[in-house]
Amino acid sequence: MIKYNKSNLNKIVGLLTESAYKVRFEKGNFVSGHAVVLNRKIVIVNKFLQIDMKINALLEIMYNIEIETGMLSPVSLRLYKELIKSGLIKHNLKSIKSEEE
């Protein structure tokens, strides 16, 4: 389980950024607190959410998108594996193929 603090929020944002996603915190009227534009790889999170809700929104997004682990730095890869182990995100096929190569 991860702690809900600014440092871990920044690590998760970094992980998504290394995976070629652009993460933006903006004001908006999002029902779930976030939006994803898949064809442009943009993640938008409501900037007025508390840190724990921002982290939960990003984890929910990561649960539903493919992360290419081949693009991740060792630090981000370790965080990614911790999130999978804790069950907060799922391991997808693209990630499995990248690790086997």
C-alpha cells in the first residue's frame, strides 16, 4: 500500500509521463474527477481534488490503460511493480511482453 502524499503523487505522474502520457491538473466538471483522451495519451485530473483523491484517480486510470514497462526508468518500474503487487493496478499484456524481451 502506498502513502497518499505529494511525493508519491509526483512519482505516479512521473511513471505516466515516462509512458508517453501527458498528465495535466486542471479545473473542470469531471464526474469521476478525471478524464482520459486515449488517442492523444492525455490524462486530465481535477486540480481541486485532495491529494489522496488525485492519487486514486491516477491509479484508476492506470488500471485501465496499457503501460509499456520498456519505457520506464528503474525507479518507476519498481513503483509499477509495487502497485501491481498491492492490487492497485493490473498487469497488462503489453507490459508482460516488454519484460520478457
